[in-house]
Amino acid sequence: MLISQSIYVAIHIPNRIYSGLVRKDFVYDFIALLILGVIFSLLYVLTKNLFFVIGVHALMNVQIMFWTHTATLICVLLLTCLLICFKMKEFRAQKSEGAVPS
């Protein structure tokens, strides 16, 4: 995962340089990209659907006036937490069905 997220961040570096990020802002953005990359990986593992992850990434790229990096990170974290909860509930249901004798 570290290698794939390093590639994910490296792909975004030229865009960040072009947009004028320097020093401290560049480091903060690098960390945010790394966290988002890990979250995207987790979303893929949970959903097993690359198109879902691409859709979430595309929605994050929409330029909305009140949409900030913090809001983006919070929304994606909430989405990931919801998916984890649903997957755990699904896993528990499957486990309890398997334990019931036929």
C-alpha cells in the first residue's frame, strides 16, 4: 500500500507545483493526499468496485465554493466509516447464518 500511495501522491505533484503550492502548504497537501490515497484503497477493498472509488474521486474534484480539503476529508472518512459498519454488519449476519444448524 505504501508503494501504491507514493505513486498516487507523485502523480499529483506536478498539479500542486503548477497551482503554486510551496513549502509548508505543499507538505500539508502531500499528507492529505497520502491519507486520501489510503482511504481510497480502503474503499476499494471494502466495495471491490473500482468505479465506485473513481466516482468518489471525481466528486471530490468538483469545484464547489464551500468545498475545502477539510470538508472533503471529513466526507470521505464518514463514507469509509459507513462502509466499514455495513460490511461488519454483513459479516456478522453471514457468520450467524453459518452457525445455525440446518
